Amino acid sequence: MITVIAAAIMELIDTSIVNVSLSYMSGNLGATLEDTSWVITAYAIANVIIIPITSFLSATLGRRNYYIGSVILFTLFSFLCGQATNIWMLVVCRFFQGMGGGALLSVSAAIVYELFPKEKQNVASALFGVGIFVGPTIGPTLGGYITEHFSWPWIFYINVPIGIAVALICGRLLGEPPYKPTAGRIDWTGILLLAVGVGSLQVVLERGETDDWFSAGYIVVLTVIASLCLSFFLYWELKVKAPVVNLRVLKSKNLSIAALLTFVSGIGLFSSVYLTPVYAQRLLGFTPTTTGLLLLPGALFAIAGLVLTARLLQRGVPPIIMITAGMLLFILFTWQIAGVNLDAGTGDFYLPLIFRAIGIAIVTVPLSTLAVSGLDPKDIPQGTALNNMKRQLGGSSASRW
């Protein structure tokens, strides 16, 4: 359990660790800041493509083989990211790093849920919630320190020893799930439609604001492609006998509601992690280390919030109360942070970011528990994959809007 949660944290750290290093990468590789932002975009696109099909790939390749293979892929391309000599080599390596990282999130979640009986799912949600929340939050802190005291390639090299350790430990301990997932014929049509549709959508979300949305011809084209491919994807996956993404699990009202609210929480989680470093560095002139440390107190409070939430749910506190309280705290964060101006110092960020951290932490556990509460054990991997994809899409949407 410790190993797979560590792997998930490592993957999520990489969603935000580059945020405070973009200016350094841009100068070192001789690229514009707009081109360098593709380092973030490529990783997000790969994640959102691969996450929903992790359940299918686990059934087809065997969960143990797929998971360890993904760890190796993530680790290898982490090393190659650090070796990149130009921006487009780095972008390509980040894409394949994201392809490996997708399994580290969804499959890790399924493994953690398997280790706990149904009545202890709140505990599983809290433990995995530590990875979901702490990973993106400490990413800027870690990235800022490494960039300022070493050099930006080390934000990728740091994954190598962790990845090797995870692969070796999982090679010895990780087995197949207690249920026997069935893999039918490979749904190549579904895979193609998903990759093209979600990939196009991610590019629109990630690059639309930079290029003034529909003023750019390629944004218009990609929007049409995304709409057509995803519409036909929904039709195809509900028609075919062995779909690459089993959308029928969304018949569970619990999963459908949780996925929608997880999309909203993803907006809060990733947008603030992305925008705070950008604002602090580019407009206020904070160093990478100082910028990263702005988010650290919130991460510590979030861990306490996750543990407390799990205990309260275990004692019968209704999830709706926890979700409402978390959303209200996040609203308080947005109200306070809206008053920050160009005269702000570090002290103006700490309290709002603590409210933000506790709010999203309180929301995370009940939503994660709700998502899997109505599913059969064999459907949990697909349910967690769809839920995690919603979180990533929420983050991608908000960071650019």
C-alpha cells in the first residue's frame, strides 16, 4: 500500500513540479514561454488519454505486468526529460512520461481500495487522498527548491530512484486482483476515437486561452474534431460488447454524482496550484523556493483534514455535510485571494491557501468513497479511472480559463 501510494504521489507531483521552472527551461533551451508551456500540456494530454483505458489495459496485459511496465515507462522518460537538448524533445518525452503515469494514478487507487473491506472504504479514500492532494501541492515547493539550488533537469531525475524502487518492490509483492477481469477483443475503434477526441479537447483547453480561443483556426478545427469523435465514442462504447471504456458503470448514481463533483474539485485543486506560482513569480518577483513554500503550510493542514474527514465519516457524519463544508471553505479562499494585488507579500497568501487546502481535502474523501460505494469489485478499476479522468479534465479546464 505504501509503495503504490508513493507511486501515485510521484505521478501527481509531476503534474505541477514544472510550474515554477518554466522560465528556467525556456531560457536554457532557447524557447519561448508559450512553447515551453507545451511541457505541461503534453503531460496532461497523455494522462487524460490513458487514464480511462487503464482498466482495459490491466485486463488485457495483466494488472501486474501493466502496472510495473508503466512504472518503468514513467521512470525511463523521466530520465530522458532531464536529458532533453531542445524544447520539442522535452515535450515528446513528457508525453510518454504521462502515458506511463496514467496507470500510477488509477491502478494505484484500485489496489488501495482492494486492501480494505467495504466498511473501511473511508480509510482507503483518506490514504489515497493524501496522494491526490499532497502530490500536486508539494510539486511547486519541491520544483522551486530543486530549480533554485540545482538545475531544472533534476526535477525529472528525482523520479528515477523512486521509480526503480517502486518497480522492484511491486515485482515482488504485487499480484493480480482477487476478481478475474475479462478482456475481449481489442476495441481499436474506441481507443482511436478516445485518443483523438480527448487529445483534441485537451489541446483546446490547454492552448485556447493563449491563442485567443476561436480566433485561431486550429482551435476551431480541433473543437469540431473533439465534438465529433467524443460523440461517436459515446455511441460506440455503449454499442460494442467489449468496450475499451465501460461507460455502463455510470449507471451507478453514486459514481455519476461523484464524477461531476470531482470535476468541480479538480478545478479548485489544479487551478490554484497552477495560477499561484505563475502570479507569484511573474508578477510579484518571488524566487522559485519562496513560491513553492507558499503552498506547503496548506499541504500539512490538508493531511490533517483528510484524516479527520475519514474519522468523521466513519462515525456517521453525512457526506453531504462534509462536501458542503469543503466547498464553503474553498469559496472563502477565492474571496480572500481575489483581494491580492501587486503590493502583496508572502503573508497575504498563507491563510487563503490554508482554507483552500482544508476545503479540497474535506471534499476529497467523501467523493472518492461515493464514487466506488455502489460498484461491484470488478467495476472499481473502471470507476476510479473515470473519476480520476474527471479530476484531470477539471484541472486542465480551469488552469487555462
